[in-house]
Amino acid sequence: MQTTSNNVPSGATNCLGASHGAGRSWIFVWSRALFPTILILSMLAAPWKVQATSRTWTGTSGNNWSTNGNWSPAAKPVKNDSLIFSGAHTVSTNDISGLTLGTITFSTSGFTVSGNSLSLTSGISNNISAGTSAWSIGTTLTASQTFTSTYSGALLQLGNVSIGSSKTLTIAGAGDTTISGILGGSSANVIKNDTGTLTLSAANSFSGSTTISAGTLNASDNGTLGSTSSVTIGVGGTLLLSSPVASDRVNDSAAINLAGGSLVMTGGASEGYAGSDSSGSDEAPGMGALTLSANSRIDFGTGGIGDVVFDSYAFTGSSTLTIDNWSGNEGTLGISGVTDRLVFQNDPSGSIGSISFNLPTGSAPAMVIPYGAVYEVVPVGPVPEPSTALTGLTLLGFIGWRERHQLLTLRSKLAMRATRNLPI
């Protein structure tokens, strides 16, 4: 390389100017001839991003997402776009593969959206005041997020939802949400907030926790909570078991924490099987350990008879568990299919004082009846009123006096016959 007297490469300019000494550091600016090449290489190396856009469905050019004229602004969705479904054309089909979107918003009722599966970063909002929005597209969540059905009287219908490993799906709003597809995700969690109802009807595979902070989670069929690790029911929350033909909705080992909410059965629904006879040999588990951490209720409902089987029972503090709408015979072992049955696989006697039954005659304390290797909890049998007990004792005393009088009379006659040889 040729250099100048100042050790500057030929074709370059010293940007420090002035004098230069040996061992000094130099900053060089390359000649103008190399600048265009450097600029082009920098532009090629820079990451180019497409600006995410909010696009509103118009549907004026058919049903397909890939048609530019179906959207406003007039271009098909691209990565990270957010979509709004509004207007009169309520059938919409995703024919684009591998799409990731931001948020989905329904502003008009009656939409049916189907097609290719996609990923979602920021949730779904069903903002209609009444009616149904149907999103049957298989959806993978790339982050924890919330699906909201905002208004009471509105319904959001969903298909398959993959929550993503260790992420959380929150269902919120005063409106209702149904998930008829499979709700999956390794160590994925589900939270139910607000006053609406979430209905699950498939054999779901999400394996994290389920928390019902408010509103109702309706587990309507076998396996709907079949992989969850635990269920917590908070104040204002309800876990509803609604189908009488299902008896294994909840993971048999899932820990159940009643933290101020209610476990409710309707129409003779059961969770587990208490057994066909007093041996308990064919008893089947329903749920794991039951923990009572705040005043809560178990409601057997009306319109049928059901069994509820837990692994064990424990309570904290002074919390009470109230049993509503129980049907059976106080102080007596129940019969599956004939009486409601509350059964534990481990002896709950140490915590039995925290349980009471709300009967038509008033509140009754609970007692434990062992059978086989399991234990049934029933209300204590009725105690007679004092007047009833007094009447009974008086009657027993009269009967005893009469029998003793007759016996003494007979003995007297026998003695007279022996001495006088007279007929009795």
C-alpha cells in the first residue's frame, strides 16, 4: 500500500489534520469513490420490517382474506396486523398460510370466521352487545393473553386453542365464551374472570392450573379438565358440572381449592363413583385432595342424584363448607343412584367439624361413615324433640309397669292353685 508522508493510505484523507507523530492512533475517512458501495451494503444488511396495520373486513370482493379488496385499507393481512370484523358480509375465510396476527376484534354480531390455523399475540375482543361471534380458526398463542366477551348477552364461540407452554389464557367479560375444540398447552394455565360463563366441551389437554376468580366455568363433558393440575374456585366463582352422562370431567389427582366459591352439580351430575354396595370395592375417584381455604359451598343441585368423590379433605382457619340440596337419609350410608353422596378416599374425621348440611329442616352437622376403604360424609341424624322424648319414656314406663303387673298377677294365681288346688 502506498502512503503519504504522514502514513495516511493513498486515496484517504486524514480527518485529524495537523501534525502526526509515531505511535499515534489515526481515524480515516475513505475516499468518495467507496461511499456508494458502503451505503448499498449497509442497506442490504439492515432488517426491513413491514409496518403492522389495523385492517377492517369489508367482504365486498368475496370471502377470502387474500383478496385485497376485502379489507380497508385495501391489502391482505400480513404479519402482526390486527383485524376488525364489522359490517354486513359476515362470512370470512382465512386462505393465508403461516400468518401471525396481533388482535382480533368483533364489532358486528353474526360473524363466522374459519380457515387456516394462525398464531395470535394479543388476544380476542368480542365487542358485540348481543348475538354470537364464531371464530373456528385453530389458534396458537405466542404469549399470555386475554379473550374477552364484553357484554352480557353476547357469545364468543372458539375452536381449537393452543395456549403455548407455560403461558396463560384469561377468559374475561360479562358475556359468555364456549370452546368446543381442544384447549391445549404443556403447563399452560386457564383463568376465568368477570361474571360471564366459560363452557368447555372437549377432552382438553392443557396441564397447568385452572383458576375461577369470578363467573362460571362449565365443565360439560368427560375430560374437559382432564389434564389440569389443580382447580381453585375463588369468591364469586363457580365450577359447574352440568352433564348427567359424564362422571370424569376433572383430572382424578387434581387438587381442588375451595377459596370462597362453589362446586355445583345439575341434573344428577357426578364426579367419580361412590360404589354399588357397602364394601366400596368398585368406588372410582373423581378429584384429588379438597382444601377449604375460605367459606365455600358444594351444591348437589336439583333434578337428579349424584356422587362426588375426593381423595382427601383439609381446611384452614375457621372456614366452613356448606352442603346444599343434598338428598338422602341422615345418619345413614347412601346408595349410589338413590341418594346424593359425598365421599373421600381418606378419612376426613379430623376436619369434619368444618362441614355442615343445609337441610329443609335447618342446618345439620356432619358425620363420617366408613365403608370398605372409603368414607362417606352425611348429616347427623335428627334428635327427638324433648316433648317427644318425654312421651316416649312415659309410654315405655307404662308398658313396663303393665307387664310387671301382669306377671305378678300370674304368679299370685299359681301360688293359690298350688295351695287350694283351684283352677286358674
